[in-house]
Amino acid sequence: MPGPTHAPERRPRPRERRPIEPPAMSPERRRRLQRTLIVGAVLFGLLLWVIVKAFGDGSTSAHAGEAASPTPAQKTSAPANSAPSTPSSASPSASSTSTATPSADPTTVPKSGDGKLTAVAIPGSDTERTGRTVTFNVEVEGGLGIDPARFATKVRQVLSDQRGWEPLDKIHFVAISPEKRAAGAQVDIRITLASPNLTDQLCAPLRTGGEVSCNHDGRAVINAMRWAAGVSYYDDLDAYRDYVINHEVGHGLWHQHATCPGAGQKAPIMQQQTLGLQGCTAWPWPST
């Protein structure tokens, strides 16, 4: 006799799941969230502003909403984005002894060069000072009408001067030749002479407006327009060149901007002297 037949078990149907709707956000919670997002955005903007303001001589942050232009000592062929203005607080400039005679470089430069940077041989030798090694090289954009060798010579003179960064920061500048650079040698600071347009590109996101110089991404960018014309606060163009090299290299050594300590005193090298002296007298050297 056949055994009993068992009917297969039926699995219970799973309950139909309804999507869980997030709880409705109360108006008060929504307002708190909006305030949190706004505060976060403001803090982020302030952080960017601090980073940008820490570097560059007269460069302004796109988020800061500032507008400042130096007053050229001579008319140049590179127009500014806005009319230059002289800050009312600027005091008469004071000349200082420079390391070289005034150059025969042109007083006007094109707004754009050829856009190509070429490493330049640096005449002379490194000093015999000891300290932490800081390597540097010199680059010049083509098509500026400025003698690259003359610029490189000036850089060497400024960095070797006893009033400069070497004795003050206990460092030793070591020049890197174009050959060593091409072979892959690394440099700590690239000192670059560039047209106003290329300066703007190399300095971005800093706002240089075709007018001023900066230090960005390991490069001390010297605006060729300022190199050629200087500013009205310096009677001595060569002394202004001392200043702009020392200032931008100073940023490469992690020095930040300073302010005038008091009327009639020498302006600190990290003061934005391109924009004005604020009662100080012009001074192009780190050591006072």
C-alpha cells in the first residue's frame, strides 16, 4: 500500500513593504541647516582669502573684493585693468644704496611676450656663507626687450648682499644652472621675469591685474612692467628692483606680509611697498 502523500509546504507571502518616507524637516531645523551652510561657506572663503593674502606683493584675492593699483613712476605700454591711484597715506620715498648702477633696460614692455620661459645662466658664484641650502634658478620670458643676462646678474647681486636673506635667515642660496635644471635638478625658488599677461597666468588664482608681482607655486614672479617702470614711491628704480626681488623671494622663504611699524621708519621688506608706504620710508632690504 502506498504511503501517505504530503502536500508541499506553502511559503507565506512576504508582506508588501512601503517605502519609508523621511520625516518632514521642521522650519526651525531647515533654518538651522541653512545657517550652518552659510557659515561654512563664509569660513571657507576667509580661509582662501588668508592663503592668497599671504603671498604676492599687492596681489588681491578674487574673493576679497579689493581693488588696489600701484602708481607707476613712468608711463608704460602695458595698460592696467583700472586706473592707477596713489594712496593718500604714501610718504615721500627714500632712496637707498643699490648694488648695481641703473640699468639700460627699456622703460616700457609689451603686455604679452612670447609666452616661453627660458632658464638663464646666472653670472658669478655662490657666497661662502653657511646655513640651510636654498636652491634657485632664473627664468625670463622671451619678447620682453629686457636683457636676460642683466636680470640674472641683478638677482645674483641681490641674493648675495649682506643686507639680504642669507645672513638674516641663516640660509645659503645655491644657483642651479640651465644645464642642471634640464638634467632634472630641483629648485626651491624659481625667479621668473614675465610680461603682465603671463604674470597673471602664473600667479592665478592671485589677482595681479597685469600690475604687480607675486610668489605662487614655488615661483617668484617679477612683473616686467614693474621691473621696467618701478613705482612713484621709489626715486631709485634700481632700489625698487632690489625690493621686489627680496619681497617675492621672502615669500618663498615663508615670510608673510608686514605693515609699517611707524611713521618715518624704514618699511619692512615684507610690507607691500608697491602699493604704498603708509608713512614709512622706502627700504628694499630684509635687514634694517
